[in-house]
Amino acid sequence: MDSLSIKGGTPLHGDVTISGAKNAVLPIMAATLLTAETCVIRRVPNLSDVKFMAQILTSLGAEVTFEGDTLQVRAAKLKPVGDYDLIRKMRGSVCIMGPLLGRLHKATVSLPGGCIIGARPIGLHLKGFAALGAEVVVEAGYVRATAKRLVGTEMFLGGRAGSTVLGTANVMMAAVLAEGVTIIESAACEPEVVDVANFLIAMGAKITGVGSPTITITGVKELHGAEHEVIPDRIEAATYALAAAATDGEVRILGARPDHLHAVLDKMRDAGVKIERNGTTLTVSRKGKLKPVDITTLPYSGFPTDAQAQMMVLMALTPGISIITERIFESRFMHVSELARLGADIEIEGPSAIVKGGKPLSGAPVMASDLRASAALVIAGLAAQGTTQVNRVYHLDRGYENIDGKLRQLGARIERVEET
Ligand code: EPZ
């Protein structure tokens, strides 16, 4: 397994361009199954999760071709069952259920397992499918949904931590071809869900209320092919902004959507980071001493859980006490023990991490555990004195396009070490 070797202590300087959003492109790729016509998706990030999803679409009978960052999909023929081994490998693949149910009235996927950050149940997805009239059966590690007819209805999709991002997208993708009107209450408002809805509308779906907790879908008979450009990845942008602040550098982040990042930018400004916005460009640097801030992760437009680990690194470098509370996932503090190996002083108290910041970090070998924890370890290695080795880099390659190449362009001393 590859690792990243980072020589820390160099402030990042220069420009970095943001790629398409992983958490938008995965459900959008699934949505192409809703039509037999050709769909063209642009600004597709080069990620292992995207490659997996392309293999899953192919296993369902779709023709999938890439040309640079443009993806073409034509699901003229479609099977209701995909490649279980592939589906099992990537949780995000659960979002093929909605399109399969919507178009074929049947779908079978392997029950997505939990992962290191939490149990990751899909009961709300299945609740939505059942509300539309599907019979849902979970057996032998698979979940099967079948329906004679899909009929629109009103449903509440809120769960223990509020709305569900992929659950909202999944049920929306089944409802667009249902008969009648579907109203989803407690729908997710994340920009990625809005992007999926905008693609569905381009395909001829009738959807209103996207971006609000109440989404209304009026079913249509069929959908046609469409073209769509994926929104930039707000979490990738947050990650580079925090890396710039953590290394006391100055970085211009190009091709972003600052309007998707209000909560993160607001907290970074409170922490003493200077952030200038000019259209889709953000310029990030420090404005004197850093100040501790408290963070609670919430559904959008609150502080995103996917930027929690990266923000924790900035707080570990900030003299004072910061309290970071994780309200979305049950165990998303895997990075804390690894940050401690670099000298960070962080204690976990239930859903909160108490960060006693200000101690200098020093490089050490660390183990990546999940996508965003791995990003946090890279930022910590960039800020630490000495060399940090981040192992199991495949976690990073799932969600960050060419992260070592982009960081080298910003002056980072970072090398990918292929495992011999
Ligand atoms: C999406 O996951 C993202 N993944 C996650 O990003 C992100 O952290 C998460 O949304 C929250 O923003 C993709 O879009 C591929 P949820 P998703 O359903 O949709 C509970 C990353 O690092 N829940 O919004 O699976 C669940 O346990 C990844 O890019 C239920 O209880 O997340 C969690 O506590 C990590 N029942 C909360 O809701 C359900 O049926 C939010 O989960 C579904 C979810």
C-alpha cells in the first residue's frame, strides 16, 4: 500500500484548482441509469470511488466512457442486479437503488456495511422506497426492493442526526418516475443533493424545493438524456484552505463555490484566518495570531462533518482550548490518536474532542483510517517539524484528486512512496 512522505514546516504558496465534488458525482452517475439515452457529465474528478461507480454502472449493462474529466453514460439496457463485490466495496453505491427501482421497479444491492466512522444504516432510504409502494426485503446481506407501481406520497426522512444526504438523493431518484406527487419532509439541503436534483431536472424531472427541507417531486413517464457540469468539491476546497492556514502560507483556491462554504469560512475567520473572496477564487492566509474556536458539526448549512478532522488540526496548532463536537457520526474521531503521535494534546469526552492547542507538532509515521482523517493527517504533517509518513494512502485517493501533485504545486515537500 502506498504512503505519503511529508517534510513539514514549509508554508504553502500558490494556486490550486478545485475538482468536481465526489459526493455529487456519485449519485449523479447513478441518476444516469434513469434513462436509456446518453448522458454527458463534466468536471468528473479522477477518484477511485468514481472508477468504482463506473464499474458498477457497466456491471448493470450501461456503456460508460471517459474522456479527460468528461464522462458519457448510456444505460440503454439495464439489469436490476449489479456486481455485489464492487457494490460492497463502496458505501456510496447504495444510491443505485433509487434509479433501478424508479426505472425497473426492482433493485437488489448488497447491504452496505458500516465503516470506521459509524454504523451507516440505510433504514431511511428503505423507508422512503416503502412509502412509494415498494416491498423491501433484507436477507443474507442483500436488500431487495420491488414494486408493481410506484405512487407518490408524503414522507418524513429525518433520522437520529437529522436529514440523510444519500437517502434524500436515493428516494428522489425513485420518485421522479413514480405516479403522482411525492413530498419529502426533512430532506437534506446539501449542495450535492441540489446538484443531483438539477441534473434530474435537466433530464426532464419535475422537482421543486431543492436546497430546502421540503422537496416536491411530480412524477413523469420517462426521462431523457442530459448534459451536466458537477459542482466543485466544497470539502476539497475547505481542506486546502485549512492546509494554507495551518502552514501559515498564502494560497489562492480557484474554481470554488464560496457560497457552499459559509460555515467553514466563518469559523476560520473567527480563528484569525484572513479569507478574501473574488468570485470563485478564495485567497487564504493568516491574519496574525490564531484564536481557538468551538465547532459543532451539523447538517447543511451548519459546519460540515467532512471538514471536522481538518479543522481539528488548525485548532491543535492554536494556543488555547477548542471544543469540537461531532453530531453527525458516532465515531468520527479516529484521527485524534494519530494526531497525538505528532504531539497534539486532544481529549475525547463523549461526542466532543477537547483540543488543548499550541504545542508544536513533530513528524512521525501515522496511519490513515478514513478519507477525511487521512486529509487531516496530511495537513498535520505539512505543519509539523520533521518528516511524517502517512500510510494507507488509498483512503485519500478515494476522495482527493491528485492530492500530492496539487500540494507539490503549492510548494509542499511531499512524495508518494509506492510500496515495494
Ligand atoms: C454523505 O453520506 C456523504 N457521502 C458523507 O461524506 C457525509 O459525511 C454525509 O453525507 C453527511 O454529510 C456521500 O455523499 C457519498 P447521511 P451519507 O445519510 O449520505 C444517519 C466523505 O467523507 N442515517 O447524511 O451516507 C447516519 O448514520 C463522506 O466524503 C440514519 O440514521 O450520510 C448519520 O449519522 C463520509 N439512517 C447521519 O444520518 C439512514 O438511513 C447522516 O448520514 C441514513 C443515515
